[in-house]
Amino acid sequence: MIRLKNQNGFTLVQAIFILVVLGLLGAVMVRLIGVQSSTTTFALQGARAYQAARSGLEWGAARAVAGTPCNGIMVIGNFNVAVVCNNQQFIEGPIAPYRVYQIFATATFSNYGSPDFVSRQAQMKIKFP
């Protein structure tokens, strides 16, 4: 029977290996939790930007129906909202002429290129005599 000598410390190598693997696994888990948290935050900011753009559409529609200029830039919450209105008049045969307004609203948060930049655009058409 052959005996191997100097095997002292082999358990120490296994323990260090297990600690390194568990440390890397912990680091990956922390990273995943951070990504999930930021994804939720960006989704919420996107929904807020969309609602700000919808508010801009409503503002533009109210101005168009009132007969006042409906182009403008406003601040809703922390969002800058730009509203642009285009109108056309149509005449179809003996029917009275009517107008069609096409309204675009773009809501933005922060500056383009920054990590927290969010932008949403919405549009609508309104037809009335």
C-alpha cells in the first residue's frame, strides 16, 4: 500500500474555491436586483411621460376647438411637453366645409443622452365644422 505524504491543506483549497464561487454568485444576484429596480423605474417614467403627452394633446384639442393657436411648449410635472397643431380645411361637394386638426405632443424628461432620459409622443386628429 502506497501512502501519499504532504496532503495537509487540501481542504483549505476546497473551502477557498467554494467561498469564491459563492462570492461571485452573490455579486451576480446584487447586479440582477439593481437591473430589475432600474427597469421598473424606467417603466414608471415612461408611463408618466406618456400621460404628460396625452395631457398636451388635450390642451391642444381644447385650444383648437376654441379657435386659438394650439402650438406651444409647457411644463407638466417634470416633463417638457411640446404641442404642434396642423390644420386643413376640406370642402366635399355641397357639404359645408370642415376642418381637420392633427395634433402632436411630445413629452421629454431630462436631456438626450443622459441615463434618465425619457421621451414619449402621442397624436390625435379632430374633425369639426
